[in-house]
Amino acid sequence: MTLSALAPQVHSFAVNGRGYALDVNSGALHALDEAAFSLLQREEIRRALASGSAAPPVPLTPAEQEAWAELTLLVRQGTLYSPLAALPDAPTAPPALKALCLHVAHDCNLRCAYCFAGEGGFGGERGLMSAEVGRRALDFLIERSGRRRRLAVDFFGGEPLLNFGAVKELIAYARRRGGEAGKEFAFTLTTNGVALRGEALEYLASSDLNVVLSLDGRPEVHDRWRRRPRGEGSHAAVLANCRDFVARRGGTNYYVRGTFTRQNLDFSADVAYLLAAGFRSLSLEPVVASEGEWALAEEDLPRLFDEYDRLAGLYLAEHRAGRPFTFYHFNLALFDAPCLARRLSGCGAGHEYLAVTPSGDLYPCHQFVGRERFRMGNVLSGDLNEELMAQFRSANVLTKPACRECWARFHCSGGCQANHHLFTGSLEEPYALGCALQRKRIECALAVQAELALDQARAQAG
Amino acid sequence: MKHVVTITTGNQPRAGGGCGECQNSCQSACKTSCTVGNQACEKK
Ligand code: SF4
């Protein structure tokens, strides 16, 4: 099927009482008043607009008449029910690797009940990555990166600070080899914060690494799952270490990244807690689990939707009060958005981005690690399953039937394949709960960005 | 217009196959979900 077979589509939605319309193919976004919003909720009106009809299909009130005239003008201007402009044949850049996730430690100093990494071991043996394996992985990345200049390496685990010596050595190695090869490296390290003290704190605070700090929010929420091997909670120590780190950093280049579960559906209270604790760069994500008392369920959705609305309200209120904060999933780039090629291709797992285990095994991404069928090769032996790589490369938002029809397709890009596989057994079939949350997050992101843009326009006008 | 305010007219696809210099979407903060819409374009 070709791109042009995708029908023009408009998604209208409301967040905190205001209506919006997203023109799916062009990415145009409009804020609507009551009359325009209620018109767009009506099937016969939508059909008439989509078919380019100049006259309304049913009698309208005077206010609706005016709104109808405005909507038909947008259709003529190509920002409502627009067709998709065709793409050239090659929708993506030539095959090249651009990022690796190095699992430098398959071990952890916490035993978080909900951990998708099997409490650090990913269902296998615990162990640390040797510097030799790490260097071979970096060589592999550089060799396979083609003409790409910017490369990214994530230090992940388990808990990467358990192998801090290797992390430092690999950063130095990547910088040196990157310099020789004309590549620029960006590094991210994800830590649970327990060992973020002393030398590690010193080193990371004075580095330019993007640091992701795992902290779930309120003490009782965090300590319910994030416990030490002997069962005590970790909140107090982690909070103190993270605050120290962020203060030393001058507040830059970090994310506090928490997980919410079925036991804290009121997670906007955790966002508020983290803000009050002094963090301004936040990400709070639904737990990835298909079972367990922490797993989210279909019936939690209405509650979670309300919660995202509340969070959108908090986000705007803080911005308007001069205390802006970053919430990862609301960072939607309205005006500087990625090209369609990128929007089609998704996250890059399995071809642009791979994960490496302590023994050098390659997997499509950090979440696939330990799922044997997806082992793609090994950096020491040099073997690589090109076929599996090609399979990941050819998967895109249009090869997934549910995504083709979905209004969120160009913002979501087909979702997380590891999650799809975990829940549905298929890489191509998204899982309903994840999609419902994703769509809600995108609605809220569009809404808050729209409101901020309107604020700015008003300030300039007045 | 009285009933509709256009926030953005969107960005119909730039020609070409994409330069590939942008960041991978799931990497920087979340690690559990993929949202491409929040990746800024690196082509200046
Ligand atoms: S929300 Fe679900 S159906 Fe829609 S594009 Fe994303 S993965 Fe596909």
C-alpha cells in the first residue's frame, strides 16, 4: 500500500474543557471554541468536511454556520482533512547504527519488585561488563555508523554505578576513538541513585552526561517497590543523593524518571512531590508489566486519563506562574518537528539502536535483553543476524495495521515493539492499554503546547 | 476567525529521506515507551 492510500483524518479532542483539532497528515493543530468543537464531534459534519462539501449537510444555528465556514476554509487551505504528500522511494537514511545501550552491570543494589530487568539480571546470570567487551562494542558502533556524525551511548543496567570504573574508561575510549573517526558522542547514564555519592557523584556532576535518576515520587510510593536486598526502603537515601547531584549540576541535563503503577494511579501527586523537592526535569512512566499487583489494567484508564488532565493543568499553572518544568512526554516539538521519514520509522530498535549485555550479546533494545529469540549476535565473535536487523528496519508505522488507522501514528510512530511483543506476542500488534495511554499523553502534550503558544501570541499582541 | 485559532499549520514532510541525525526516541529519559513526536529535528 502506498502512503497516499492513507485517508485524510482529523482527530478532535478536549483537554480540561478546551477543544482542539489535529489534522493528522499535515500535523496542523487548531484550538476550537464550543461551537467548532461540537460541530467536529458530529459524524455527518466530519464526512461533509472530508469530502470537501461547501454546504453543511444539515441545518445549523447561526454560530454553527460561522464555525462551519471557518472549518471549510481550513480544509481549502490544507490544514484540515489534508491528503498526505507522497514521499520519495527511500523513506529512511541508509542503514547505519547510531546508538548503543551498554548493560555495564547485570546486577543491582536494589530489588525493585516491578523491575522489567528481573532485578538487574534480566533473567540470566548476574555479572559486570568488562572494559574489553565495552571497547569492542564501541568499535562496533563506530564501524557500523556510516555517515552519521552524532552517536549516542547509554550506560544502563542493572545499576551501572556498580561498574563505575568501566563507565569512566569507556567514556574516555569513546571520546578518543570518536575524535579519530569524526564522530560526536552523547552519553546517558541511568542510575537508581543509591551509589550516587563520593567519586561517582563528583565525576558525574562535573561531566556533561545526561543523567537519568530513578525516583518514583512520594516516599510510600517509592518504597513500596524500590527496596534494598534486605527489604528496607531506599527513598530517603536516593532523594538525598539526587538532590545533591542536581544541585551540584546547577540543575542541567538530568531527568528524574519515576514509574507509576496500579498502586499510585494518582501519580500527578508524585509529580507535585518531585517539584516540591526541587526537581524541574521529570518523566513519570507507566510500569511495563503484564501481571503482578503493580500491573495497570483496562479499568484503570478513566482514572489515568483524569490524572493526565490534572498533570496538564499543573504543567500549565507552573509555566504561567514563572516556574516552568519539563515533563518528558509533554515535550512535543510543535514547530520543530521531525521529518515524515523519521515519523514513519519509529524508535530505531533493532537496526539503529541495539543493546549489549555484559557478555557482549546484542539485542534489539534494552527491553528485549534476555528474550532468547531476539539475540542478534555478539560483539566479540562479530556475528550478527542481518536478517533480524532487516526485519526491524523494515517495520514501520505503516506495516502495523492498527497504527495505519490510528490518529496518533505520526507522533507515536508505532509504539514500543518490545512492549507489543510482551503483551501480544507480536511485534506488529500494539497492545491496547499502552496505546490508550500513549494517545492520551499525546493529546495532553498537544494541548499544553497549544496553550503555551497561545499565551505567547497574546503576550506579543498585547 | 472567531471559532478556530490555528496554532500551527504543521510541517508537511520535508523532501528527502531524512538525515538520521536526530536522537533515538526512547533513549534519553523514558526507556519504556517510544514517542517520536517529541524529538526535535536536528537539520538546521
Ligand atoms: S498509539 Fe498504538 S495504534 Fe496508535 S500509532 Fe501508537 S502503537 Fe500504533
